[in-house]
Amino acid sequence: MLFPSCFQSFDWVIDGKSDRQDFQRMVTAMGVLEITQKEQVRLFEGLAAILHLGNVEFSSDNAVKWL
């Protein structure tokens, strides 16, 4: 699933950066902060919900359109 709000720029790749490594470091940091795996999942679910809201378009006639 693509989230339009995340792809407003065309610079999707940064040399020397790895999303996978950055994500793993973030998860490791959450563990250091004693954020449980269950709490992490809830955080990611909340983030996913916010990103999905970026795929909703509202119009003046109260219609909702999913992008």
C-alpha cells in the first residue's frame, strides 16, 4: 500500500541509508526504553491508522473517497 503523503518528494533513496537498519535501530531503542513488543505493535498500528487517513479525501458534498 502506498501512502501519498509519504511520497510527495521524488527522493526516495538516500545513498548510505537503509530503512531496514533504521527500523531495526528504532525497535532496539524501544526495547532499551522498556517499551514492550505489545506496546510497539500498538504504536505501529496507530501510525498505520494515521497514514491510512492520508488516503481519504473529503468533498463538500460529504462524500468520502479512498485514494
